[in-house]
Amino acid sequence: MAFRIAVVQTVDRQINQLQNNIKQAIEPLFADQAGSWIASLTGCTTVPQAKLYWEQAAQGGPVTISVTTPLFGTSNTSAATITGLPKAFWPAQTQFVQIPITDNGTTVMSTATIDSNGVFALYKSLIGASFTTSGFKGLYPCNFTYVLGI
């Protein structure tokens, strides 16, 4: 939801200009922002990619990531990360979120961390277990929200 400041016209030009200056400075801080980026899944025999979407209701506020298509690949290591998050959305501290993943044919609700370098580390369980080094792994469509700073 966008935030709008009402400006009341007066007979004093300086007051009118001051109101307009305040409006121009404050409204962008509360404007809805949204966009996308091409995310890459590492830890696979190839580098699968998908378009992920971000939305932020206010500048500096919580960020919601939307995964609208599955991001899967054939595993060749026990690690899995997602890269490419725009730097403006890198959190100040590691954030933890819950996500649906698949590991070697098993689909579960799991954990991911979003590190201060913008890399998502995926895990195959809520307690942070590593992936199987073969088979199919990746992230299902979902939405999750995290904060940039605490």
C-alpha cells in the first residue's frame, strides 16, 4: 500500500513549497517496490536458473521473495545455494526462512538461510541437514519474508 501525503494549498508560496518538498522527500520512503532477478541454483551438474520476484512494502522494510516456478537440478554435491539476489536486499545478519525443497525424490518443508552476502543456503531439513550428492534437488514455488536489519 502506497503512502500519500496531502498537501493543502495556502496563500503563502513558501509554505506551499515546504509542503511539496516534504511530500517529495517522504513518499518514496513508503512506496511499494517490486522487481525480479535471475536466480541460479548451485550444487548441481548444470546451473539451473529461474526468475524470482521480490517485493518491499517500504524502503528498508521486510522483503518478500516469490518463487513462482520450481528451481531444480541434478545434485553433484551435498550443498545447494541460490545466488543473484540484488545487493539492496542483502540482510545485515543471516536470516532463516522455511521453504519447500526436494532431495533425491523426497519433498519436505525445510530451512534456508539468507546470508549477509546475499546467498541463500538451502538445507534438506528444518535442522540444517545437507543434501544427497545424487538425484534431483531444488526449491518448489513458495513465498517467504525476511528483514534486512535487526
